[in-house]
Amino acid sequence: MFNKILIANRGEVAVRIIRAAKELGIKTVTVYTKYDIVSLHVILSDEAYRIDDYLNAS
């Protein structure tokens, strides 16, 4: 099985994945933009890393 997974979704889908992973004892990592900093999936994940959104990409 996995030790840790990266969840590249956001919102309710990400929250459901995080909850299922926690039940299985799997650590979760999420990525988020500045607009999602207080979102539930960011708060619930074991690790969260901020990335630039595509509108700021060069």
C-alpha cells in the first residue's frame, strides 16, 4: 500500500479522498493556490504546499 499520496484536487472531492486516506492510515499532501489557503482540504491534509496559480505563470 501507499505511505503518502498527493491530492491534486480541491474542494469536496479532495476532502473525501483525505478522509478515506486517514481511515487507511495514509498520509496526505495537497497543493493549493493563494485563494485556497483557508479551504478545508488544505486544513485537513497532513502536508500542504502553496503553488502559483496558472494566471501568474510566465
